[in-house]
Amino acid sequence: MRSNNPVLTGRNAFTYYNPNQQGGSGQTDVYGYQTAHGYTPQPQQATGRMTIDDVITKTAILLLIMIAAGGVTWLLLPISLLYPVAIIGSLVAFVTVLIVSMRKNVSVPGVFAYAVVEGLMLGAWSKIFEYMYPGIVLQAVIATFVAAFVVLGAYQFLGARVRGRLAQIVVVSIIAYAVMSLLNLILIFAGVNLGWATIGANAGPLSWLSAGLGVVLAAASLLMDFEAIEVGVRGGAPESESWRGAFGLLVTMVWLYTTLLRILSFFRN
């Protein structure tokens, strides 16, 4: 089964070349699709193979880059520029995700660019929230890692998976969620507030619904990340694909953090 995670489903995501394959061209992918099924991965050079340690290391590198960029925003950016950087950074990060995800081969410079832009954006949003609700950023960071480890535990020990029709529903929901969030931002610029992304104790039912849905979808996306990475490692994907796995994890973790930040604000005055 191929992963349905939109970040990890590039045309050649997690493919490898197996010269010992019986029959055919020797090409296969980690989900068992053959050329006969219309999926034709390209042979990879005989380089190192993707490992869990590779993914963890590269994820840590991207996190450090993102934290460093966020620290620059947090410490040096004037208050008057926080909102412009936060909003423009959100749009640029969204476009960067689309570009990196659609490439046939993972773009390492694109992944690094995403980490930098995302760090600048998160630093701005986090400082805005911290001004409004002191202490909320640390709470959101802790909540994000706790939630990620809970999802990892459910995947590892309880066999939680998002597959088949459920995975398709999740992907469609993620796309619809992104479109709705973008539409809401455009309407805000036009002076119309639907209440989709309202923060604070005065948030209405639509804000609660969007935040709750965001957490559920982020958790489901994280489960698909874990499975795609595990299958890639087990199938002998090339080492370069570990960047794709790290990128997918970073995108999902950022989404989870921003959503939990909003939810925590609902309980603050």
C-alpha cells in the first residue's frame, strides 16, 4: 500500500532498485507496486540505504535550523513587524511545502529553505502569542512533543494505522482544511471574519471545531508519516529519501504545534 500522506507521496517517494528481483526490470517500490501496475520508479544508484537513524538525525538538523531561525525572529524582530512576518511567512511556507512535495526527487535545498522560512514564521507567531498569553509557548511545545510521542506509542505498540478508505478521507480532509484556512485568511484581509481561526477565550464554536479537526488530522498525518518511513527503511529506499521522511515529520509537527497553540489560547483570558 502506498502512503496517502500528501507530503510523502512524491512520484518517486521511497523507491529503490532491487537487482535480485525475479522477472521484469528489477524495479519495484516499497509498497509492492510493479511496473505492470502503471508505477515505474527509476533505478537508483548503488548508494547507502535509508535508515531510521538517518531520518532521526536529519529531522533533528531541520528542527535545529527552524529553532535558530525562530530565535532570530523572537530576539531581533521589532514588535511592529511581527504580524507581517507571521502572515507572509505562513504563505511562503505553504508554497514551499507544495513545491518540495511535488518534486520527483527530494530537494535538500528546498527542505532547508522550508525549515528557515517556517522558523521565521513560527518565531513571529510564537512571540505574538507569548505577548498575549505569557507562558503559552512553553506549554504548546511540551504538548506537541507529548502528543507526538503518544501517537508514536499508538503506532508502535497498539498497531494504529491510517490506511485504505480512511487514509483517502484523511487526505481529502487535509486538503479541504488547507483550502478553508487560506480562504479564511483572504476574507480577513477583505474585512470578513468567519471565526475559523479566532484565538482566545472568546473563540466561537467554529474555531473550536477547526482546532479540534486540525489536531485529529495532524495526528493521522503523523501516523502516515511513521508508516511511510518504516516501509521505506524496510524496502531499502536510498539514503537521500531520509530527507523526505524528515521533511514530512517537520511539516506535521509544525502543524500540530500551531494548532495546540490555538487550543491553549482558548483557555486563557
